[in-house]
Amino acid sequence: MASRFQPCDLFRTFETEKEFNDFVEGHSLPEERRLLWLGFAFGCNFAVNKINKDLDQKKDQIVFPPVRKKD
């Protein structure tokens, strides 16, 4: 079963890494910035792990057509 990721309206969705970095740097306390980066890293790691598991499951289901040589 393939997963379809959807952003949650409860949280802000950043379009670029620069946009996220600007958001983090906008916080004055180093501990706040550290916790934001830590949460971001956990979220990215979770998403990559989920995507990789889905790809591994689909890998066995993919059937590639035979390659034809051009005359």
C-alpha cells in the first residue's frame, strides 16, 4: 500500500530549506533554535524512513517491460 503524505493544517509548512532556516534564526534563544532543528531532523528522518519502506514494498511489484533494440 502506497502512502500519500498530506501536510497538517495545525503546523506551518515550509516550501524551502531557506524559509525554514529563516524561521529558526528568527528565534533569539539558542535552546529554541536547537529544539526546532532537532524536531525538524526527527520529522525528516521519519518521512525518509516511511518513503523507503514504501519503495521497498513496491520494488517487488514493479514489472519492467522488455527493452527493445532499435534497428
